[in-house]
Amino acid sequence: MMRLIVAAGGGGDALAAAMLHATLYGDDERAVILTYAWDRLLIDPLPGPRGADDFVGLEPLAPAVQMVSATARPIPPAGSTLPRLAAELPYTFALIDPVGGAEGIARQLVSLVDRLRPTSVDLLDVGGDVLARGDEPTLKSPLADSLTLAACSRTTLPVRLLVAGPGLDGELSYEELRGVLGSVVHTFAATDTASIDAALHWHPSEATGMLAAAARGVRGTCEIRDAGLPVPLTDASPTVHEVDLDRALRRNTLARALASTTALAEAEALSREICGFSEIDYERDKALWLKEQRAAKLDAESALPRLARFEAEARGRGVTHTTFRRLTEALNVDGSQRDDLRRLLISSRPEQFAAPLWRIPASTQ
């Protein structure tokens, strides 16, 4: 049998889709994960999602749908985590190309279903911002999820909407989402993370990293992103909920507006109009800012004192854990050295590594 899982926001949603498939459906069933190539600037210095024209070595999977295999490569200076995921995980990764807006994505989805005839189609979002109204002051990145939700609404396919780790993206809290979430489909446990353990060591996703940590029993407050958003890790964090897709669409003003879009630029303009911003604009501004910054030296002699200062300040904010993406930016380390920073910290203080998070000690060591 074949399963199709649509990673609503790309990035870490694709990694979570792999964990979901291994847990719910098992190794005996094949899966295709349809996802954006939309990574953080730490991985891809170019703002926004990558389309098919941004890669070499893609392989046709269905009309208008390309497969990202282990041998595919983004055209420099673009970057993507998808080829490495394809190399390390036993899944087929198909590319969502948003150049044609929601209508274009809908055509890709229908084409893929017609070719594969999957047993089920799941739309997966980690965190729950796919359920945003669009006016929440904490909302940061609604465009990708709203586009995929809008695309699903343009088809007659029986799509099941799943939200994993409600509140873990730091945009909408679990309390805000509680009234919309449906029944619990599954609660991830430590054993469920085994299928993606290796990828968690290098993948930059914060939400999926926290989902895995919560599944392993980590509880507390995790600080994420460049803004240092506090995210509670609770017993609700490792849960997966089914949500009525029509109800999600009625709630998501941006998704309804995006349903008839035929270009990414059109979708971005609607995001500015409805939400007051576009996350691609934010990425553009941040990319320019990063070019002007001078990264700090990365060695134990200089990095560990900076870490101690950060930890002291974080402890004062009630933070118990943080992500390596947050540490990379807080310690002013160049994004290309994120893995080097991770290795340095773990080798220096292995007792603080609460995989894949970093534990803030309760007091100075």
C-alpha cells in the first residue's frame, strides 16, 4: 500500500511526516512525502521557497511533480535539506512547487494522487499555525501552511488534516488551539523517534526537534528562534490531533483568500493584505542584515563564556531548554558553523545535551 503525506509548511514538517508514517503505518507500507523546499536562512541563504527550477537532478514522479532524490542538488547559492533527507530516510520526497500559487499546488496534488493511488492522504502541520485566523499578534509564518490548506480545498480528495505538537512552533499556543483540535490520533513516545534520530542531529527544525524531545519526556520551557520565543513543553506537546479540514478553512482567512491564486507573488501580496506581513519579506530583510554582520569566533575559549552569559540570562527568563538554532544566533555564530557549534558544546558539556535540545542548567556549574 502507498500513503501520501503532505508536509504543510515544508522544513521540519517533512521530517515529522517521516516519524508519523513510521509510527502510524509501519515499515511495510511505502510513503511519498510532498513538501516544500523551504528552509531557514541557516541552510538556504535565499529567502522564500525553492521551486523546481532551483534544482538540478530532479526526477519526474507525476505530471508537474518532481522527486527530490539523494542525488538532486539545489543550484548555488540556494540550499536545501531535502536531498540529505532522501539519502537518509526510506521515503520518496516530492517537491511542492508554489510558483503557480494554490491552484498550481492543487494540480500537483491531484496529479500525484492520480499516479500513485494512495490508500490515504494526510496533511500534516507541526505546531498548528495552519489553524491561524491571520490576525494573531504572535503569528510569524502563515503563508506556506495556508497555501497547502488552500490547495487541498481546491480538490475533491479525501484529505485528513493532522496537527502534531500543538503550540510547538511558538506562534499559536496550545490554549488558543485547544477548542479547534479534534480527537487525539496518537501521542508520540520515545520509541517513535527512532526512525528520525539520525536526521535530528543535523536538521535545523526547531518545532520537530521539540516534538521529538517532548516524546522522550522533556518538559519545561524551550526558547526558540532569533527572537527567543518561549515554548512550553507539556504533556500535550507530543500529541497528534485530527482537525476537521472544512473547519480549519473557515477559520483561516488567508487560506480562503489564497484558494484561487495562480502565482506565489499573488499569494504573498494577499498575506501582506490580510495578515499585515509576508514571512518572505522578513526573510529578505534578515538575509540583508546577516550579510552585514560579522560572526564571532568559534572556539571553546571564546564561545563557552558567551554561552555562560546567555544561559544566565535565559535562566532568569525561566527557560529550561533551547535549540541549537537559537544558540547559533544568540552566540553570533555563522550559520554554516552550526554543526561545529553543536559538536563543541556537546563535547564540552555532554550532560546538558537533552537530544536534540540543549538544557539550561538550573545554576552555574
